[in-house]
Amino acid sequence: MATPDSILIVDDHALVRDGMRTLLEGCFAQCNILEAANYAEAREALAGHADVDLVLLDLNIPDAKRFSALQGLREEHPAVPVVMVSGTLDGSAVREALSAGAAGFIPKSLKRDQIVEALRQVLAGEIYVPDFDFAEEASTGEEVAIRQRIATLTPQQKVVLGLLVSGRLNKQIAYELDVSMTTVKAHVSAILQKLNVFSRTQAVILANRVNFPG
């Protein structure tokens, strides 16, 4: 892989830019390192330097929203790979960045040698994706949503849900709670609506996913 002629660092924190500059200079001795503190400066830098081989773009810069800077740079300079750099590793952000045309996503928490290897992959024409369990993250997000739905239940509805999880029939629930069948049916109907499911079986499945006590 040839040494890049020029790399542009876009980050509003001078300390971060200095750290990245030091890393790049140690890795690519003959490379010209450019800096920009925001999207506007990044556009100016790219307009004035046709030899930029790579852009390292921070996810959060003051004059851009989410991936608007990435989309703008990709539209104006489609031949220049742009790697998103972020202080946090968020699966949804990684997916959005790649969908918006990023050539990679580098968490700032990566070790120096891992960052260097990631950059080498991108400069070699590959897409760098951090080692991250996206399936686990998606599962965790779904469980959070389930807990949020359960949290909307009234105390009595939570009791009824717990009895459903335990396998109780409506008449058994009515007996244990000393209420009428009509009241139990009303509770079950409200539970299904709040959990956004169509049957008591689905409600039990959701409850079991988050280990709701039965």
C-alpha cells in the first residue's frame, strides 16, 4: 500500500487533532496532515488540496447535524474516502454512517495499533467496521423497549401479567385476586394493548424475554 499524500483531520477539539496528528505522522512519515475544526473548514481544505487521500471526520462537529457533513463531503468529493471517528461505539451510528457512504467507523477508544490497521485497510480500498456484536446490541435495544412497555402497566396489571406468565387461566386469576372474570378480561385486554401484542401468549413471550417475574 502506497503512503498517502495527504490526510485531513476534522475535529473541533484541538487536543484530539494533536493526538491524531502525532499518530499519523508516526505511521505515515511523508504524509501531509491537514486539520479542520468544523465542516466549513473541511470543505475549504478539500477545495484547496486535491491530493487528500483520506478524511477522518468526527461524528459530532458544531456546524453539522449527525451525518450531514459526511453526506456533504461524499457528494462534493466522491473519490475521497471518509472515515467517521467517534468517542462512543453505537451500533445504530455505525450502520447509519456506512449507509451514508462512510469508508469506515473508528471509535476513539481503539488502541493506537488498531487505529493504524483500520486506516491501512481503508487506504487499501476496504471498509473498516469495528469489532462489535450488532446482534447483541439490537437484542438489548428490543429488551429495553419491552421493559418500557411493561413500565406503563398499572400495579394491578403487572400482577395479572405475572399470573399469565405463571400459566394461570382467567378464572384462576379471578379466584386468586378475588375479582370478577369481567375485571380480569379488562386487565388482560389493557395489557395486550400496552404491550402492543395480539394474544396472551405473545404477552408471555415478551415478559419472559426480560425475565418478568411470574
